[in-house]
Amino acid sequence: MAVIGARCSRLMLPLLGGPRYFHCSSRNSSPRVAVVLSGCGVYDGTEIHEASAILVHLSREGAEVKMFAPDIPQMHVIDHSKGQPSQDSRNVLVESARLARGDIAALSKLSARDHDAVIFPGGFGAAKNLSSFAVDGESCSVHSEVERVLQDFRNAKKPIGLCCIAPVLAAKVIPGVEVTVGQEEEQGGKWPYCGTSKAIQAMGGKHVTKEVNEAHVDQAHKVVTTPAFMGQAPLHVIFDGIGSMVSNVIRLTSK
């Protein structure tokens, strides 16, 4: 047991009713990172590849990870085999638990005091469940718990990471924040969601153009963003861009 280390032994604490960790590390001071999910599935929840990439990169950074999601109904449910709405009704927290392998808590329990950083994967759940951006565009509202979390981490001067469509959350909540969702022109279909950059500017944010494998760091607000699936690119390139975002988030924690 001594070889494993004291931090890894925390994984046994659920047997005694103690806290659970998704990952263990041999570091003396591992960064504690919260990941906020919005369901399970690109069209109505969290983009699964993005969430997985974030968790892999956080594991490589030796981070302790805890996942959260709002305990609310989804806006709607999409049959991913057809790309069409179904009549099902699902809960965001329950669906997010699929990605978290059951180790998840309600977003209301997330506090900046307990974590060094927070990261939001993309997927349309960020625009449908965490906000109303998919329906209302620049006039959207952000879920009250999501807004609270973003403001808490901002006020605590702790880093916030977002990818894909999720940067719109920061643009709506943090005045003057710099984010990227990729390029501002479609470029022959390579950037099908480029119009999002204009909505970000209309909400008072500053948009910075980046490629899929890049991340933008707003040093003043400690907000790190990367385009991910906003652009058409091979999966490994998207994975690399998310890795750049995660690495910069960890760097900003100074751990």
C-alpha cells in the first residue's frame, strides 16, 4: 500500500462513506479540477469524444477530477441514429452519469473553494441544457447554477476551460472575455458553425481566431478555449487541441 501512495488510497474511502475521486495521483499537490457535463450525446448533451479527451489529458496531468451536472430535464431528446427529436424525457444529471461512470454530483454542490479549476466540454447540451443559446442565440440566458459557477471561479481567480460551443457560456457571463470557437469564415464548409463568433461579439466577448489544434488563453480572465468539433478535422487533431486547452488550464492553477 505504501507503494501506491496515500493519495491513491483515497479511492477506498467510498467504502467508509468518504469522498470519491475519478483519478489518483502520486503528486504531492495535484490540481483539483471540476468537469461540468450537460448530458450524454452530441446533439442533446455532452460531446462524448470531447469529454473523454478532457479526462485523458487531465489524467496525464495528474489531476484529481470530480464531475458535475445540473439536476434538470433535458431541453429535448435526440435520436442520434436519425438526428431527429424523440418523445423521450431525460434528466441531464442522470444522462451525464453515463459519462462519469456513476461518479457525479449535482451542479449545485460545486464550489470554487473545493477546486483549482473548472472545465466545460462542448456538445449541444451546452447550448440547450446549460443555456438557451441554441434557441435564442446572442439573447440567450445561462442556467443559474452554471452562471454561479462561472462567476465563482472568475471571482476566485481560478482558471476556466471551455471547448467547442461551450465558450458562449463565458461570453455571456464574463464581460469582455476573450474566447475562440475557431474561424470566422466557413472556408468551404470546414467551419460550419462560424456564425457563433459573431454571436460572441454581440454578447460583449472578443473572438480570437484559432485552428482546431490550438487553444486561446485569456490571461486577464484566466479563461482557456479551443474549437474542438466546431471545425472539420481528424479526431486526433481535435484531441490535440483539447490537450492544449487542458495543459494551459493546469498551468494557470500553478500546481
